[in-house]
Amino acid sequence: MREADRWAVSEVSNQPNGYCPDIDSWSAVARALDDVGLERPSGFTHEVVFRRCPGCEEHNIVREDGG
């Protein structure tokens, strides 16, 4: 998004197409955004947890709340 006279990142998710990065990947995302001088959130704004199915070995989004 445009913020005053510069660009900033307002939202970041770890749910891309074709790749399922762990939530621990935030440090790499933050470092890349910091390296190019973009303001950013303090973490993923839309955090997604993935789990590999032991039967078919596909990645699935974990949708349970753990409670």
C-alpha cells in the first residue's frame, strides 16, 4: 500500500500457491522486507498452519482451533 510518500506492506500471509511455508518462515520474510526498506507488520497477518497427510502425503490446511 502507499503510505504518505513511500510504499509499505500492510498484510502478509504464508498461504501461497504451490508451496506451504511454515509459520517459522516469518523471519526470512521480515528480513527481505527490511532489506528493501519497506515498513511491514510484526508477523504474518494471515497465518496458516499446514499438515502433511501421512496417507497421501499431500499438504492440508489445519482448520481446527485446538480446543
